[in-house]
Amino acid sequence: MSIKNKVNIKAAAGIFFLLAVFLILASVAFSHGGKHARGEFTHLQALKKATELYDQLIGQGKLDQSWENALSKVGVIKRQKDDKSEILVSFHRAVSEPQTVYIFFTASGEYSGSNFTGE
């Protein structure tokens, strides 16, 4: 084997090694690992999500139009029920019965139901 061939083999091996290192470092730099904790579901997030659901209920006819036109107050509270924490968003209107519709979320932000009683 000539010296020229040895140099070419060493150069090719060096380039291959550098390319392998670059690919490994790039995959580490851009990897995300496991699932990240989303953090606590905030009152603002609950209000945004509940408002979207509230609009859907009106659009689907599950709540009549007076809920959209006579809305007087919106509330967001976090409460403990049994051993679970939940966020409750309430929409109040000044006219007609029932006057309040409640939308419930788990502490992690999953929709868990809605009703007129708050229970």
C-alpha cells in the first residue's frame, strides 16, 4: 500500500469520525427526552378553555341564545372535592332560570363535565 493510499484512508476515517460526532451531538442538542410536565393548569387557561366550550354549547343549542346576550359575570375557582382538586368556571346571567352554568376541569386541565348545579 502506498503512502498516498494510507493518507486517503486516514483522511476518510477522520471525516467519518467528525461526521459521526456531529450527528451524535446534533441529535442530543435537538432531542426532547421524555414527556415534560405541563405545570399547573392555571385559572387563565381554564377560563380560555371554558369560554371555548361555552361558545360550543350555545352554538350546538345546548344553551339558548340568552346565555350569550345576558351574561353578567364569569367566575373561576379552584376547589377540593373528595381527595381531588378541580377548577370550576361559572357563567352567570341576570335573567331566566337557571342563572348559572358550571364547567369543570381536572387539576391537569382535562374537561370533566358541565351542569347547572355546580355539584
